[in-house]
Amino acid sequence: MSTINKLIAGLGLVVLTASSCKKDENKVFFEGGTPPVLTASVTNSIPLAFANSEKEGLVLNWTNPEYKFNTGTSSQNVSYLVEIDTVGANFTNPNRQTIGVNNNLSVSMTQGTLNDYLLNQLVLKPSMEHNIEIRVKSSLANSSVTLSSASLKFKVTPYAIPPKVAPPASGKLYVTGAATPAGWQCGCPTDVAPASQTFTQVSPTLYEIPNIVLNGGQSYLLLPVYGSWGAKYGFTGSNNGNNPNGDDFKAEGGDIISPAASGNYKIVVDFQRGKFTVTKL
């Protein structure tokens, strides 16, 4: 290699090394943060009463986690997730209540809102004392760098409220549609409901079919009177837009889509919560 070529090669190496060092210097590293400290407006017990449903029930406040990077304190938006669960479940209960909060260090709940969380999300029995715990989790973009506060524990006694969806006055419930063995009912008074498509009333607000064969990816509706289209229950959104494994429902709702795979399923319809579930057997 000529002397000139050697000089050019050496110069290139120096430039490359300098460029590499500059890139390293510009890298951003997470240096830590402090788990948020959670405080509440009440201690030990949260009073709940139907007469006070619009009044303040609980206010939660927490400290800023002060995320820090080598470039200084984070300027990114911080997201918070308030979790409410029963004591002992360690926030792994699939029915736990979660409340998303962005760029705020507090959240307030009325007694009615909190009572709704306890009854319809955590599925706690009314008029009974329960032990719950609450914590807040902070995170940056894409749920990264999560920090959790210590949990606060409370005693609560939820009160009974009217069902989210009025149960059928007939005291009966049926399923019909392309997803069912008998297909869609004709809407004729002479229609006879197949036993396999007739729900059992477990309580005034809870109905279930313990075992039914459903055709995969097909529509169905719930009826209080078989052989009539005078009333129906269906999904709260657009036709077949529901989660096939369970979702919200309402009177005069849209068609419900069954799970993709044909097979045996258990269907539970909960008028108290306004939710239905479809479980593969």
C-alpha cells in the first residue's frame, strides 16, 4: 500500500472512531425512578350507601415517580393505572378493576361509581363486608419502566343496585340463531323452544345453559319469549362486533357472534352486570 493510501485509511479509521464515540455519547440510559406513594381520603373503611351514590366516595393521590435518564428528568408523558382487587388475589384477579389516568396525580370516585366497580367488575356480593386493596402503577411509553406503589387496604360493604339490564318479565330466556342447532326461530307462536336452547334460571338475574352445541362464527340472539320477535337481547354495539367469549348486552341489541370453533359451550347471562359469557367445554 502506498504512503498516501495508508494516510487515507488511517484518517478514515480516526473519523469512524470519533463518529462511534459521538454516537455512544448521545445514547439515552434509564437511571431510575421512585415508586409512587399512594394516599387516600379515607382510612380503613369506605362508607357506601345508595342514598349517597352521587357523593364523593374515595379520592386517591400519589407522588410523581420522577423518572430519570442520563439526559435529565424524563420529559415523556407518564401514564398511571389504578388497580382495585380483593385482598389475597395479589392483583392477579381477571375481574380486578383498572382505571387509566394520564398526566395526573389523582383520581376521584363517587360512592355509586365505586359500588359499581365492586358489584359488576369484582363481582362482590352486596350487603356483605369485603376486604379490598388498591395500588397505582406508573409507566412510560408502551407500558415500559413500570413502578408500583404499596397497596392500601380497605373494608367495603357494597349495596344492592337495580340490574344493569332488566331481566325478562317472562322469567324465561332462550337462544336462537344460525349458531344454534335449530337455527333461527321463525317468529311464529307455534315455534317450540328446543330444550338445549332453553336457559335455566339460577337466580332472578342469572340464567345459564350448561351445555349447548354452537356452530362456529355464526350469529345468535337471546329471547324472553320463544316464537316472538317482540323482544330480544343482543350485543350493545354493532351486529357481530362482540367478543365471542363474552361481552356486554342490552335489550334490543345487535346480533351476537359465536366463537370461531364449533363445539360444546356453556352460556351464562348475567342481567345484574349486563354481561354474558361463553365458555368452551
